[in-house]
Amino acid sequence: MARLYDSRKRILVTGGAGFLGSHLCDRLIAAGHEVLCVDNLFTGTKRNIDHLHAHPRFEFMRHDVTFPLHVEVDEIYNLACPASPVHYQHDPIQTTKTSVIGAINMLGLAKRLDARILQASTSEVYGDPTVHPQPEAYWGSVNPIGPRSCYDEGKRCAETLFFDYHRAMGLRIKVARIFNTYGPRMHVADGRVVSNFVVQALKGLPITLYGDGSQTRSFCYVDDMVDGLIALMASPDTVTGPINLGNPAEFTIRALAEATQRLAGTALPMVRAPLPADDPRQRRPDIAKARSLLRWSPRVPLEDGLRRTIAAFRERLADGVLADAARAPLGATAALAERVPA
Ligand code: NAD
Ligand code: UDP
Ligand code: UDP
């Protein structure tokens, strides 16, 4: 349903053809806004936004945010950046450029337009945390020169840029520290744990457990995350963040593997692979700030979210869309194939 013209905004979503970005585009269109989706299709796919192409308030632009972008919008959600370790480590220099130069360009755009701008930051700014759960006041424990650094330090530098533009030029900024989020439209060759386990369960492949599976993560369903991002953007200008968005229910990776199998109705062997370098041992958000400032907290428990994700992947596999894997970015499929015995 369209909103009144004067409350309709023109909103830029970078990374809008990706997993989170495409759900955000859906929600903004449904709220009556005009959406400009900018994406270089590195990890995103046109398929994620196929259903929006015919919509009169939706526009897609293929563009890399490391290059300047001259458009006219009222609000910017900066989500462009590969999020899966397999993908962001494929071309680490490009990952850092995307975070840092991408942030500079989007901040320059926001400055020219006096537009609100939201940055999709990450729980990875906490690195392998020594404080648990992680509150926003914790400065993190990040290796600056390891294989994850391109992502972690890139995102940390993007946060620095956001706060410097805010302090120096009064830009209206919002920084969301997003914790592990999952759901339909994750790429089948994404390489992250939920999509790996779901694809393996549905294809009858062994479940790949990195390390002994005792490391923990806290998983947030995508609809909850989109609610959180929109609530943050709508918050008063004094709420800049950084603000944690995530589901505080914490699980070991082994427990996730077992839950996925139970819900998919499979009992497959688990194969062990070495724990990747610098893999955080534990992660759980302290969301007190989001609760009090945004009146937001996640609603979808892991079992429900997993059920919906499994159902969506089942449909995609039945469509033969697993062939998507063959169109995954160079290296990603190969990296996944190394880990997932065919
Ligand atoms: P994704 O890989 O599905 O989406 C990222 C999108 O950005 C893709 O469509 C990709 O093609 C696009 N992109 C990458 N580099 C680009 C560039 N240089 N120019 C333009 N577009 C580019 O990942 P996602 O899970 O949807 O993540 C979205 C954002 O949220 C990312 O910034 C990520 O760091 C952040 N985030 C996600 C999670 C999560 O668990 N999903 C957790 C923390 C942070
Ligand atoms: N920029 C952009 N779109 C705009 C305005 C700026 O992509 O509409 C880019 C611009 O190319 C620059 C960056 O944003 O590299 C930072 O802009 P800013 O004005 O802060 O810095 P300056 O142009 O003075 O270096
Ligand atoms: N993981 C795993 N098997 C897989 C993929 C990932 O055991 O097939 C583990 C990984 O080592 C990490 C956790 O699951 O401890 C989450 O990994 P993911 O890549 O999803 O996200 P991140 O490490 O960035 O939180």
C-alpha cells in the first residue's frame, strides 16, 4: 500500500541484491518508499530482486561502491560488502576497499545530499572477544594482519569514518553492529554455517563441522534484523549507535548442526575440518541498548527461523536452483567444494 506522497522517501540500499539487502528492499517497497538498489553482483544475485524489477518504485543499478556515485536520495543504507568468510577472503584487498572507499563515497554522497546514512557494521569488530556477551562499549580483540582482518579492520575503519564525518560535518549517521543473521535467499554456495548445514542436510551430504563444534554463535532471523535496521534508521538523530542488533540466544555450532538435521528430518554423518584461523570462540550480543533506544528485540526463535529457512531452500533445490552454485563468484564455489564433499 502506497504511503502519502510527502512521507514517501527515496532510499538507496547498497548491497541490495544480497541476502539482507534484498529483504530490506522488499520491506521498504512494502512501506511505500522508492528504492534504488545498487549492487555489483559480487555475492548478490539478480534472482534475489527478480520479483521487484517490475515494481514502479524499484530501480536497480549495477555499480561498485568503490567508485563515486552521483544519485539523489533521502536516506542511505550502506550494506555493500561480502559477508561470508569464504567470499570476503577470496579478494581481501577488494574487501577492504569496499568497506573503506565504499564508506567514503557513501558518506560523501550523504554529505552532499544531507541524507541520513546507516552503516551495516558487524559483530566482527569485536574479533575473538574476551568479554562475553559483547556490549557496544567493548573495543574488541581483532588481529590486524590475519585472514579475517580485511573484513574486521575494513568494517572498523568504516565505523571510524562514520563517526569522523558525524563529528566534523554533523552528518546524521547510524551504525548497526549486526550479529550472525540467516534466512531465505542466503546463497546456496554462501559458505556460512547455516546455509552450509541446510544445503548439506537437504542434499544428504555429510555435515561439515569446523573444529570440535564447541564454538558459539547467536543467530538472528532475517525478518527480525530488517525490523532492527529500519527501527534504527527511524530513531532520533541523537541515536547514532554503534548499536548491537542480533539475537542473544547462543548456540554451539554442534547444537546448530543437530537442530538443522532434526528439523530437516535427516541423520547424516558429521565430518570434521580444521577450525579456520582466528575463528572467534564465542559470540553473543548484549542488546540492552537496542531494547531501550529502539524498543527492538528479536522475535523469531532459532527453531522457527530454521524451519522457514529449510522450507525456502527446499523449494529452491526443487527448482533446480542449486545450479546457482555454478554461478557463484570464482573461488567461492571451489572453496565450498573443498569443504563440502560432493
Ligand atoms: P551478501 O554477501 O549476501 O550481500 C552483500 C551484497 O553486497 C551482495 O549483493 C554483493 O554483491 C554486494 N557487494 C559486495 N561488494 C560490493 C561493491 N564493492 N559494490 C557494490 N556492491 C557490493 O551478505 P549479507 O549477509 O546480505 O550482508 C549484508 C551486509 O550486512 C554486509 O555489509 C555485511 O558485512 C553485513 N553483515 C551481515 C551479517 C550477516 O550475518 N548476514 C552479519 C554482520 C554484518
Ligand atoms: N562522492 C560521491 N557522490 C557524491 C559526493 C561525493 O560518490 O554525490 C564521493 C567523492 O567522489 C569523494 C567521496 O565521496 O571521493 C568523499 O566526498 P567528500 O565530499 O567528503 O570529500 P572530497 O570530495 O572533498 O574528497
Ligand atoms: N562453520 C562450520 N561449518 C561450516 C561453516 C562454518 O563449523 O560449514 C563454523 C565456523 O568455523 C564458525 C561458525 O561456524 O565457527 C560460523 O561461521 P560463519 O562462516 O557462518 O560465520 P562467522 O564465523 O563469520 O561468524
